Amino acid sequence: MSDYSRSLPQQSADFIPAKREQGATRLMFFIAGFATAAWAALVPFAKLNTGVNDGTLGLLLLCLGGGALVAMPLTGVLTTRFGCRAVLITSVFIFSLIMPLLAVIPDSAMLALALLGFGVGIGITDCAMNVQAIIVEKASSKPVMSGFHGFYSIGGIAGAGAMSGMMLLGLSPFSATLIIALLVLLLLLLSIRGLLNYANPAEGPAFALPRGAVLVLGAICFAVFLAEGAVLDWSAVFLTEYRALPDSAGGLGFACFAATMTLGRLTGDRIVARFGRYPVVIVGAVVAASGLALTIFVPFWIFSLIGYALIGIGCANIVPVMFSAIGRQTSMPQAVAVPAISTMGYMGVLAGPASIGFVAHYSSLPVAFMLVALLLLVVAWVARRVKM
């Protein structure tokens, strides 16, 4: 029985609040994935509305990432002072208000400011929901972190599908995004009672560079997010240029990756409970590296798709285990550690596509993927030496 359970006089009194808090946490992860995927569907319209070229669009997209990176280190201070509930309500409200504007802003400078604000809202939400997730899991008698992250993946699939479906039915990008924003606010309303009105108490400095176990956990998140970013942005290019698939089928690689990652996360809590954290991380990293090797070295497109599926199932539960480990490490206070590891992971998302492109430009895309596979093997080796 967990410490939380022992602190309550009756098991029935424990069951209802715990279930409510877990449900609210799942909704927050779903909301984050839902909103992020909705924005991804808007990118072509944002480019059309502002008339920018690909280079300028890339710089604009960095504003979103920059806003998130600036906001994440602040989240520990905010949740400690105001609680997870107040911070999550505010951050979700911020990006929900901005989201419909992204579909219609005609000026690149205005779009940059809007994306900066959207990134701040998304970044704080991502970080604060993980603060809540760690507290809720510590209060549980079994692992639940992988399931939380699984709902982020489900949200991403639902957001992309909802946006595409509404626009296929003839709705304008603004109308579709407005409906998405209203749905997000409705889900937020449904989750409020289960959001924690507290976080971990303030300990030590408000900001600190990651050190000790947190640095290692953050580095693992960086590597895995870099691998995920590589698949997201470069799998279609690889399939069309190296496996001769038509452009219309280029998205199959990411679809296989996303499907197995979602499945892996939804079943991950049971897997972690049965086999333990170390095997999940070590075997997962080796499986993901093997998937990249299969994609690179077997010159048939069907094996490339199998490879991307292996990357998804291998990476699925590594990051959730890292966030669970943050709740048990003693190198840094949790209020500082969660923003630190979130920021390092997000840097991997931003650095991945650019670094892959750099290596591919001076060598080739298969060589770049091979370096990512080697990085995942390093993750497997390092994981054996960190407390989880």
C-alpha cells in the first residue's frame, strides 16, 4: 500500500480521490497532445496567410519552441507557489485563446508573437502536468506514468484526425480551430476537480542547472526525444528518396511509429510492473536501435515500416520511466528537477530534426539515422548506471 493510502482512514476514501486525480491527469495529457496536433495541421495555412518562404517559416516555428523553453524553467516555481490546478488552468486558457488566431494572422511578426505565447502556454502545460503526474503516481500503489503519456499520444491522433475531418467537411481553418479550442476548454472544465491545488514544497533555489541523477535522466530524455523528432520529420523523406515510395505514402512510416508508441504506452504500466524499470528502458532502447538498423540496412520498404514500428514500441516507455524516476531521485528538489528534465527533453525535439539535416547534408540520411541508433545504444548502456 502506498504512503498516500496509509494516510487516509479508509480505503474507500482513498479510491475515489485517487481515481479522480488520475482521470484529470490523463485528460491534461490528452489536451496537450490534442492542441499540439491541431497546430501541426495549421502550419500550411499559417505559411499561406503570411506569405513567408520555407526559411522564414522555420524561424517562425522556432518561436513556439523558444516560448516553451523559456516557460518550462518557470513552471516549478509557479506550481510550488500556486499549485498544479491554478497553473494548468491558466496555461491551457492561454493557448486555447491563442490557437484560433494562428489560423488567420496575416503578418509574420504578429504570428511570431502569437507562436511565442502559444509555446509558453504549451510549455507550462507540459511541465505542470508532469509535476502532477509524478505526485499522483507516487500516491498510487502501481505504475501509472506510461498510461498518462499514452493519453498524450491518443490526443495527438485525435487532434490531427479532428482537424483533418472538419476541414474535409468544409469548415474553414479558423472555425475548425475554434471548435478545437472550445473542446479543450470543456475538457479542462471536466478535469478541474481532479487537478491538485498544491505541488511539492519549495526546496533549494528556484532555478538550477541539472546535476547528478537529474542530468543523466535528462540526457536520456534528450536522446529519446531526438530519435522521436528524427522519425517525425525525416521518415517520409527517407521512404520516398531511399525506398521509392510515392509522396502520398511517405507518412506511413510515422503512422507505424505513432501506432506502436501509443500501444506501448497504454500497456506500459503493466509491463513496468511485471518486468521492472531497468529492463523496460534497456530493452526498449536496444529494440529502437534495432528498428533503425532494420530501416537502414534492409532495402525493402515493408521492412522500413517494420523498423519504424520497432522504434515506436522501443521508445514508448523510456521517457515515462524517466519522469517516474524524477519522483524518487534525491539529487535535486522535484520542483526544480521536473522543469530541468522537461527542458532537456524538449531541446532534443528541437535539435533532432536540425542535427539530422546537418549530418544528411554532409553525408547521407542513412548515416544520420545510424548515429541516432548508436545514441540509443548509449542510452541502454547509461541506463544501467542510474537509479530508477
